[in-house]
Amino acid sequence: MGHNKVMCVFNKTIFTNATIMDDRTLKCDSPSLLNSQGYSMMTNKMLYYFLEVTIDGGREIAGP
């Protein structure tokens, strides 16, 4: 992938670094499930993110 920065994008707003493990595996650091006071943001027992990936630092984002 050269010099391009690979990132994971959660809910089209939260960008985290991605780690390329091999040609089929990409690991993402997920955002915290705790708010700024340290309490869980899980109000209905289910919190999920829509995950997308960008390989050019965020200029173009690819879906799931």
C-alpha cells in the first residue's frame, strides 16, 4: 500500500488507525464505549458502529 495511510472509519465520523496484518487481515482500534465521565454509552444494551475503511487517509471511504 506504499505511503498511503490506512484507517478505519466508524459511523462516518470517527477515524482510527488500522493495522495491516497480512493481505487478508486488517485490524481496527474501536472507539471507546465510555463517555467522557467514564460511564457506559450502552443505553439499550446494544451499541454498534458502522465500519468503513479508507486507504488514502480519509479522502475516499469504502463501505463494509
